[in-house]
Amino acid sequence: MGWQADGSGGQFQTQHLRLHDMLGNVWEWTCSQYKKHYDGTEEKCSDSARYYSLRGGSWGHRPRWVRAAGRDDGYPGNRYNYIGFRLAQD
């Protein structure tokens, strides 16, 4: 299941952007500074944030965290098997 090299898609139905199975593997790094409360900071990238925003949830978290709106903070020097990034092909 999941992504297939032949381009036939994933386990779940595609959405309007033709993307499959986009959540649940790892928390995904963003380039924006994390703030506990939204104030517009997450709308732009930061080169010097102490903590960056993570999105999406991972395989090791409860289902309520596995959603695009799920977010957390991450210190760039930390490494875990449930935090990563997503590769995309145009």
C-alpha cells in the first residue's frame, strides 16, 4: 500500500491536488518559527528561529494529531525517527 512507483496512487482516495496519503508518516519540518499562538509568524520562513513548526503528525502519535492542522515545535538540532520532510516530484 501507500505510494507506488508506477504512479497508480496510494491507499486512500486522492484529493483535488491529486496527492495521496500525505499524512501520518512523520512530522514534517516547516521553515517557519513556532509560536504557541498564531500571530502571522508561521506565514513566512525564518533563518534564525530557536524552534521551528512541525506539521502533520507521525506514525507514533494518536490519530487526533495526524492531520494537516496538527502542529508542534521542534528544535533544529534534535533528530528523531518520527520527524522528517516530504519529497515531491513535479
